[in-house]
Amino acid sequence: MGKKDVFSQVSRLEEQIGKLYTELGDLKMQLAALLEDNQSLTLENRNLRKRMETIGNTKRPKPKNRSDRKTNGS
């Protein structure tokens, strides 16, 4: 293998490494955004669950039985 071939191969490898570095940087930014979204959704989910528990613990009138609805012509 001649000096030109080695230099050419090293140049191609350097270019590929640069592209890989750029792609890894992009993936890192996407991952950070996904983690932020996940954290926000987790917090929102937790708050909604607490609210549902609060709503579930309040007194509500009992719904009519299905058999009552059927006998009343519904």
C-alpha cells in the first residue's frame, strides 16, 4: 500500500468520524428533549392521578341499576 493510499484512507476515516460525531451530537440533543418530555409527562400523570383520587373520594350519587333502566322502558 502506497503513501497516497494510506493518506487517502486516513482522510476518509477522518471524514467518517466527523459525520459520526455530528450524528452523535444530534442524537444526544434528541435524547435530552425526550427525557425532558418524559419528565413533564410523568409529573402531569402524577398530578392527574392525585386529582382522580380526590374526585373518586368525594361523595357522588349512585347511578341507577341497569335493571331499573330496563324496566322503565329505556
